[in-house]
Amino acid sequence: MDIISTIADVLLSCSRSKKNRTAERPAANAPEPPTTNTSSSSPSSSSNTNSTTTTSLDPSLSSSASLLSSLFPTLSQSPGPSGGSSDQASSSTSAGESAHSKKSKLDVERILRILQAGQTPSTSSASSDPSASLLQQLPPELLAGGLEGEENPLGSFLTKDAIRMLMPTLQEVNHKFNVEKQLHALNATAAMAKIMPKTLPPGTDTTEEDELEEDLLDEEEEDTIEYKFTPRPVFIATICQVCKNPLKSFVHCERCKMVSYCGEEHRRTDQPAHRELCAVLCEVAGNRGGHIYQLARKLNVPEYRNLRVHTLNQIELTLKRPMQAYEREIVLFPRICLTPECREWRQELLTECTDCRQVSYCADNPAHLPASHRRWCKAYLLFQKLILRQRILGRIEPVLPSRILSKPAPLPANIDEAFKQLYKNSTVPRDECVYAVLSQIATAPLSALYAYQQTGLPFGSTFTIHLVGAELQFEGDTLDKWEAFFLHLVPEVAVLRVVFVGPELNVENLPIDVISRIRMCRTCRLKCRVVAFDFQCRTMYHDYRHSSRYQRPNLICFFNPGLHRTTGFAGQDSWPVTIRAATEAGCPMLVTAYTELESPLDLDRLQRESTRALQVVQPPTVNPYGSKRPDRNFISDDTAPMIFKNYYYFIVK
């Protein structure tokens, strides 16, 4: 269409140019302007003068003609008709000129319509040549040269041959232009669809098309930045440190014997990053007889755990810097025999479980692989799959459900049934890695909602949740989960307030005021429903409780706090004063734990430190809305080597 528009500008400017030339035509004896060897179609200034280029031509005319000449160089070589009609044109009256200009303009507009109509190739055999059908529709005066000469500066190339040459080029240019426009539109749509919910089952208040259309047309949308936790590098002793593939044959670091690779090439690749830690490991190993855990077989379970912690502290003092997470895992989860009485460290004497390939034992003694490992074998395997998947594809981002309940309803019996309900008539994630990540995202809001429903208390139009000891990597990861898994499921609530409080909250110094703004779905915007986030960073809960920023909660959540431990943040036990501040609110409290062992201990500590008598609504039990994403356990690895967030829970009020 750009080329056709250019032709239109040139042709329609003919009448304007003619008027200008008539008014400003130089006298026969006037000085002749510099001549240029242009196309023979250039009009003459008068019958008594030589062919010259007049300075009064419309600039758009000359530029457009130059463009067409550069696109179709053969047009300038086409033999044009005689220019004898210029004498007739110059002797016409102004009224005649006006009438003839109108006729020429109508003819030009007809030509443009024919050109535009000829862009779409016909499928019939009779119209296989667009230029042939075009010639049949052209005005006779055009084919006879009626628009030539002074009245039409382009008349010399509007011939049959010129039009045949022009049409395929126009079609090709316009086809490419339209394809680029379509690709641009598709890219814009895909970019928008990537960040918008894709699963909108029938029976809800919105459809996917409505959601996308509304967001594309919403010009008042504020810019939002969504915080999403990026998976960090993870160390597993039985996979290659570089490519993260499971190892069948081990190429160990020749010095420390703590890191393994799939081949010599990857060992050399990792040496620059591993060299500093390797030197310190070798120094510690030299003081212990050759390997840092050479004497571990003489220790019981608590002593072996303390030895690993002591080794971490010793290495950090030597390095004079904090160790990275994967470096700490090299020390905490080494490749040694699983049996406490053995703990063989010589790498050539060890083998692995044939299923998960992560638990090592003595190759000459299969009994050193205990039968209790069967309970955790699948979790080990899934953990390794997640690490490898994230190493290759990056962060796993499941699509959150968009179903909105219109009537109050209790949650199903467990998280599996809840997903089936929320993804009704759609595709529930079946990939085990995606499913595990989805459960990790959903466990916090669904556990909070499930716990409050168990109390039997009513919901108000505004509902406030306090998250004590919160971390961005868990409670704050994918903030729109609080809309999808809480607000959408409680139609009574119009405003959901989520307050994050913790001394380790946002140690990364992220722009909280920016990442705390999420874009609500179309239905929530129309109904003025909102999720409001309040981040009390690097703040103890008891300090927040007595500050002017305090908002009275409807529910207080302690997600995996470890209340029973006496060594809390910065090595100090701050739980007693925090528990007293929380119980003063007089609202229900949900406390979760990683393991079955921790949950009863947390309940006992909560009851002892509380300022009032607590009613146990739900005693410690398995949380039906716990996460299904496994992680390794260091604190109690002898009883539960793999842990899950919010695995156990209890409720008090």
C-alpha cells in the first residue's frame, strides 16, 4: 500500500502542478534554466522553448517520480507517445483546464482502484495474469495516451508494457509489507499472551479472548514488575558439576576428591571456579588424614552433623568470605556410604542406588543401602529431575488457574482435588516437574485458606493475613498466586491484604514498591477487587506489632518457622517475644513444619510462650495442601532425608 500511495500522490498532484506551471510559465525569451537529462516524459514549458526542467514543479512530484524511476529503471526507457498535445493544452481556457483536470482525476482514481483490486491473486486460470485483466479495465484514453504530456507527467510509462511490469512488483512489495504487519501483530499478541493467564475454563466470568482483548486495549495500565525467584546452582555429588547429568563413571577432582565430573573436559572447565575452594578443602583434609570426613565413621548422627557445621565455619574463616549455597552443599552432602556405622569415603569403593543414582553405599556390601531408602527414592529422583530441567530450560513457570468462584464453597480434600477443580475443563499440569513447582507456588495461599475455613469463622469484605518470618523466595515468589489461589476462591472478600514480616525479608534490596504491584485480572478490576501487599522488611514481628504500621490480622501464618529451635535469627532466640506478640492479636494461627518430628515440638513451644490459653483447632497432622516439591534435609537427614514445605501443620485460635 505504500507504493500505491506514492503513485496516488504523483498522479493526483498532476492538476496542481499544471496550475503552477500555467501561472509561473517563463517567457520565451527568458533565461533558460539549467537542463537535466531526465526521462523524455518531462513536459515542455511552451511550444517555442526547448525541453527544460522547470523550477516550479511540485517537490512531491519530482521525489515520487524519482522513487518510481529507481524502482523500475526500465520504465524510463519505454518509448513514450508524442508530446504534441502540449500545444493544445496550452491554448485551452482556464475553464476547460478545470473540466479536463476533473476528468483526469477521475481516471486516476479509477486506475488506483484497479491497482488496489489487482493485488490479490486470482485463483482462476483465466485471471492467472493480473496485468492482463488490469489492461482490460483501464480507460481507453489512458491506453491511447490521453493522460500523457503536460497533463500527466507519468504518461510515458503508463503503457501496457509498463503496467505489466508494475503489477507483479506491486503485488510482491505489498505481500511482504502485509506479512511484516501480520508478524508484528502476532509477536505483540504472543508477548501479551505470554504474561497473561492462558487457562480460563468455561463457566467462569471471563474468557481468554476477553482477557487478552481487555489488556491490549487498556491504555491506563500501570507498569508492573513481577518478582520471580530464579533457581540457584545446586550441587549433587553424583552428577556432573558442569552439565548436571547423572554419572555412571566418575572423574573426580584430583586434589579434594569432593567434586565429580562426567569427563576430563568438564573437569578442566570447572577448575577456575573450583580452585579457591579446592585449596581450602585440601588444607582441611590434610589436617584430618587425607579426607575431610576420614574420621566420620567414629561419630554418631548428631556428632556427624556438628562436624559438617564445624567444617563449614572453618572453611569460611580460611576463605574470608561467606560460602555460596552450592559450595556449602559440597560440604553438607558429600558422597560417602549412607550407613552411619560405615561412612566409607574412598570413592572407588562406592556405588549408587540404581533408581535415583543419588544415595551411595559400599559396593561390596549391598546391605549398607537400608530398606528405608525406598520411601524417599522417588523424591530423590524428582529432585534430580528438577535440577536438570532447570539447568537446561531455566525456571519452570506453570500457568496459574483463572477460575473465579461466584458462590462460597469449601476447598476440596487435598491439593490434587483442588487443582482438578480449578483447572476444570482444561489441562491440569501432568508433567511431574511442573506439577511439583505448581504445588510449591500454591501451598502458601491454599494452606492459609484451608486453615481459616477449618476455624468456621466468617469472611469479611476485607481480609488481612500476616506472614511471620516471610521470605521473598517462598511467600513472595509469584505474588499473583494470592489472587489465583485465595481471592478468586473467596467471593465474599473484596480486599485481600497480605503483610510480609521478617528480619531476613528482602536482604537482596529489591525495589519492593515496584514488585509489590500486580496486575489484577479483568473480572477483579471490574468488580473493584484487589490484593494489597505490605512488606515490613528486616523487621521482627514483635516490633511491627507495636508500630504505627500495624494492621489487625484475621489470620497469622508461620510457614516452616522451627519455633522449637532456640537458635533463631543471628543466633538469638527471639521466638518467645514474637509468639507473645502474635497471640495478643486474638486471631487464628496456622503453623506448618517440614517434618512430622518438628510439628509437635512447635505446638508445645507455642502453648508455653503464649499470653493466653490457645484452643487447638487442628492438632499436628499431614497438611493436605503441602508442597510436593522435594528438597534435601540437613537438620534431621537421618529420619527424613527429603523435606517438603508445609508438610505438617496445626491450627490454634
